[in-house]
Amino acid sequence: MGERTGVTVAQETSLLRQRNFRTYFAGQAVAMMGTAVVPVAMGLVAVVTLHANGLAASIVSASSMLPALLLTLPIGAVVDRVDKRRIMMWADVGQGVAILAVPLLWWSGALSIPTLCVTGFVSTGFGIVSQVAHLSLTPHLVTNAQLIDANAKLSLADSAATTTGPMIAGFLVGRLGAPVTLGLGVLASFYSAFTLTRISSREQRPDGPVERATLRKDIAEGLRFVGRNVVLRVLMIVNSVDNFFIFWIQAVLVVYLVGALHWSPAAYGLVMGIAGLGGILGSLLVKRLHSALGTGKLLVAAVFFGGPCEAVVLLLSPGLAGQVLTCAAQCLAIFSTVCYNVTSRTLRQHESPDGLRSRITAAHRWVGSGLRPLGAVMGGVSTSVFGLYAGIAIGCVGLAIAPAVAWFSPLRHTDLTEAGKS
């Protein structure tokens, strides 16, 4: 899309001084921390509390991944029909109740692998409802001028939760046990639901009766809109290709670092934990980078760095120097990913009409969720056929596709920094 569109960079007044957004941000920050803690605690419940073997543990993990593939598109269609703040609130309550079932079942002696799978499936399903509604609700809480600032602040909370959540989960499980830790995680969902009762949004419901369309028709309408809109279409292609090859590499990276380069598990965890700080830094700087570079240039630059950063592992040798280099490369990769995600999310929110925004968000999430496990499987297959080093190298070459698509598309010329105000 060659012409400039209508979003400006966030106003100088901090959004956190506005009570409405500050309340929403607080609820989402706590919810994101819970989202980072709960999966770790859930896995430890299976392994430590229920003594699950590898197959049982993988089934528990798969049960939490299935809702993303089965429910995301229908959820997007449903969320577009309803009040997003309200459905988000009830989804948080439902997620909290589903998670709370685990410590209650454990306390009563009725917890088992099947019941853990069911609670994982249900809680993840409610979580997807909340996440889709969250991405669609944000534009109704702030002006277009403040949207990239809002997304940057929410991304900062997400990056902080992703970095510290697993460590907090490990500490709590060691002190309190996995079931009790899950019980504490429930509080995050309930707190998020409470904060949603304390905010107001500018969302407007359609006037007059709403057409009684089927879910299939609603889903198809959202997909067709993405297909017709060149910006949304390119964003979906870039996101999908990038996700596919990143998970191709990440699925076998730990085997390469720990197995081939003889890293200790502690060293691997420390390097990846420190690298997560790149996400926090990206959230803090993305607004300034967006002002300096513009939307299209920032998107292309951010997605370009993925391949070279991941390819650094191919240059490593065992020892401390390789660990430091990997930490720096992964930190830059995560920094770039956060910059891309915040900018692309803002652009997608702007390009999506109110009545279709949830379906478009769900379509992007569905494609990304579907290609991630496929990329991981292909990464494993490639290393089995060509060897570990060659398999990672193929994935790194594949990461060059996404920036090439972005560069040769109208996305490169899109700029949201110099346009009219909301």
C-alpha cells in the first residue's frame, strides 16, 4: 500500500497517567505473568506430582496446544459479535476456574493425566478467547496516535513476564509444590477479570439487528478481507514464514548446544534467560525506533535480523566465548522480534475494521500456531536426514524468505508516523 495511512506516533503524555489505560495495563501485566507461570507449573504437575513418563507428558503438552488449532478461527468470529471487554472478563474467570480445578482435584485425590489434559485444554481455550479479545480491545481504549505506545507498553509487560515467569514458577514449585503454585496462578486470571470491570472502552455496538450469519460465513469473511488487503496479506505471509523457520531452528537448537557443543543445562538456561532481556529492551525502544525509521523500514529491518542472529550458532565452538556470543545474538534476535511484533500488531489493528478485527487477529494467530509445530517437525526431520549442523543451516537460509517478501512488497513503503490524528 503506497499511500500513507492514518496513525501517528504516541503523544508525549504517558498512557500510564491515564487511569483507564493504567488499570487495564495492570490487569494485563499480572495476567501475562500468570500465563508465563502456569504452563511451567502444569508440566511439573504432570512430571513431579503424577510421575508421568515421556509419552504422558507429551500428551499433556499437546492437549494445551490443540485449542490454538481447533478453536482460534471460531473464537475470532464469536468475539467480533460481542462486547470485547465483557467476553474478555468472563474468559479470564473461566480460565481461572479451569486452572483452579487442578489443585482441587489434587487435594481430593482425583487428579490424573486425563483430568490434567482436560483442564489444560479448557484453560487454554479460555486463554485464546481472552488473548483475541485483548488484541481487538486495545484500539478502543486509546487513540490511534497512542496505539503504538500502548502496544509497546503491553509488550514490555509480556517480555518481562516471559523472562521472569519461568524462574518464579520454578522457585514457587520448589517451595510450595506444583499444585499450590497453580492455585496461586489462578489469582492472576481473577485479578485481570476484576480490572476489566473497572475500565471503559470506546467500542460501539452495531446499530439495529445483527445478521444471523453462521460461524463458517463469518470466518470466511475475515479470511477474504485478509486476502484482499495487501498489507494484511503480506503481514500474514511474513509472520507465517518467519514462525515456520524460527521453530524449525529452535526445536533442535538445544540439542545442538547441549549435545554437540557440550553446554550444561544450567548454562543453556542462563544464556536464554539473559537473552530474554532483549525483549524488554525492544519494548522500551520500539516507539523511538518507529519515530526514527517509520513503519515499513522498521518492519523490514526487524525481520531481516532473524536469519543472521540465528546463524551465529553455526560459527560457535565449545566454551565460554561461544556462550557469550550466543547470548548476544539471541538477545538481538528477541529484540528484533519484539520490535517487529509491536509494529506489525499496530499496523494490523489499524488496517482491520472494527467489525472484522477479532477475526483478522484470529486468522493471523491460527496460521502462526499451525505452522509452528510443523516447522518444529520439519526441523527435526531435516537433522535426521542431513545432520544437526546442516538442518540448522537450512532453517537459517529459510529465514531469508520473510525479509525478501517484505522488501519486495508495498509493506516497505507503509508509514504510520506521518498521518492524520484519530
